[in-house]
Amino acid sequence: MNEPHAPAPATVAIITDGNGRWAQQRGLPVWEGHRAGAENVRSRLRDAAELGIEQLSIYAFSTENWTRDDDEIAALMGLMRLYIEHETPTLHAEGVRMRFIGRRTAPVPRDVVELMSWAERLTQHNRRITFFIPFNYGGRAEIVDAARSFTGTTEAEFAAQLYAPELRPPEVVIRTGGERRISNYLIWHIATSQLVFRDELWPDFTREALLDALAACPRPA
């Protein structure tokens, strides 16, 4: 494996598309695709930490995803519970700070909100990498919510009202699954980001694919 010679970007965001198609291609129920996708999140997060990426954002669940089949939504909520409960202690030991961004109101189950808050409290002092997880998140919704409390006049003052003011604009946004769109993702933050679209379905997005995507967006000298 050829690791990049140039430093990795400090901030990277990923739109993880293709879990359902991955399952369909294998004759599996859709929740198996989401399970495989969750396992891949864990692997690519660790790759990002090893590469020196400081902030990684991975889209978990959008405000538009509530229109999906009830069984699929139930499976996604179950995976979120399982992931937070089982992975947070390990990620904490590895120096990962977890940060969930999005609306924490119904229809998000109350116990999921409590688990997110617990994970954030446990990992709040970690500094190796910050893992942002947009959940019940929409870029337009974030701007609307920020506007409700905005009383200033500058972009910096407005940005301070966003869900995570410490989230820096991603240098690179990667989308898997072959689609060429941003799906209401971090639309305030990615105004100047480099966009990389990959054909791999998310569960098939390997470390090598991540390296190739980052190499397609060389950092300024």
C-alpha cells in the first residue's frame, strides 16, 4: 500500500451512500447493508486518526431519512444505539472526541438522545481526532435554527450559532455510491470545499479508496 507523502487534510467530511444497494446486490435485507456501513465507519475513522486528520464528519441520518420505511428507520435507530453503547468506550480509549450535530427533538427517540449526550460527555476532553456525526441533520435546518438566535451582522457571528461552531469548513468532501450531489449536507460549511465523488458503495469504501480520494485533492504547498 502506498501511503500519501503529503500531509492529509485537517478536516474531511464524508457522505456515506450505498448501504441499501450493497445489501440488495447480495440478496440481504437492507439492515445488513446499514450494519456493514456502520462497521466501515469505524474502520475509516481509525484510518483518519492514523493519517493525522483532525476533524472527520460522517453523515449518519438526515432529516429527510424519516420518509424511509418504518422497519428501516427502526433498524437504523437500533444500530445507532448499539454503535454508541459498544464503540464509545473504545473510541474514548483511542483519544476520539465524539460530537453529534443535528436536531435532538422528536421523532428522535429519547434514549438515543441520552446516549449521544453520554458519549459527548465521556469523550469531551479527547484531542486525537474529533468525530462529528450529523444525526437528524439537514444543512438547511441548521441554517434556519441558527437564524432564529442570530442577532449579529457578520458571517463569523452567524457561524457561532450553528450546531457545532468548532466544526471547521471541510477541506475535502467525499461522497460514495456514484451520486454527484451533496444532499443537504453541511451546506454552510462546504462553500469552498473540494468535492470528490466515488463509485464504491459505502461498505466497499476501503482505506485505499480513502487515500485515493484524498490524493485527488492535493493541499496547497
